[in-house]
Amino acid sequence: MKKIRFYSVLVLCCAGAFILSSSTNYTSKVVSDLNNSAISADTVVQEPFVAPAWADTIKNPIGSSPEVIAKGEEIYNLYCFACHGETGYGDGAAGGAMGVKPANFHDPKFSKQKDGTIFWKLTNGKGNMPPFKEILKEEQRWQLIAYLKEFGKQK
């Protein structure tokens, strides 16, 4: 089982590298204020990941029972932790190599989003974030969202 998981992660990382190399959703901008030490002269800036307003109206049909969350954790460990990190802070090994830091699921900006918005983003992807519409069934995406929402509840 661990061997299969290792190869799944390896394939996912390779796919991520491919997506990264062909992505056009981020741009390199030269920063005019070089006195700002927090930003380098060639910082990669990705436009905000914004879902359409109607995505807020999409309702979670399966809820967030302990069983649903456990299934979501399994999915996270297969598809998400390489970029978003084992604990969801956006500090995974593959994510660090992308130039744009992956989402931090502990950030209040993430946890304040409605489930429908997260579902839309997960389904459609953007830039380095692949679309999971063809990879995960609808139920699996909802299970994953239930698990991701748990990160915001942790202190």
C-alpha cells in the first residue's frame, strides 16, 4: 500500500511539474520599490483565485460527518499534501518549487469561503492548481472540502 502511495505521489509531482512548465496564469512582475525587502526584483505574482459569485450558492450535499472527513483525509493524502503540506499550511515539498505558494488551509481567508466556492475552485483549478473535475468524483471533492475545512478549526 505504501509503495502504491509513493508512486501515486511521484506521478502527481511529475504532473504538477508539467502543469507548472506550461501554466500561463501567473506573471513575473518587476517591483519598482526595491527598498521593500519582502519582495524581490523578480517576484512571481499570481492573480487572485476568484470563483464566480454564483458558486456561493452551490450547497454541500453530503455534510461533514466523521466518516466524510476521514474519506476526505485519504483523498488529501493522495492528491494534496505534496503541495499543500502534511498539515495544510501550503508548505509541501512540491508546492515550494512552484514559484507561487499553495493555499494555506489554516488561513481565515480560506475558511471563510463557502463550500460552493471551494468546490468550484477545486473542480476548475487555476495556474499550478490542477482541475480535479476529471480526477475526483463529485462526492470525493465534497469529502475533500469537509476535510479541508477542519484545518481552519485547529488552533
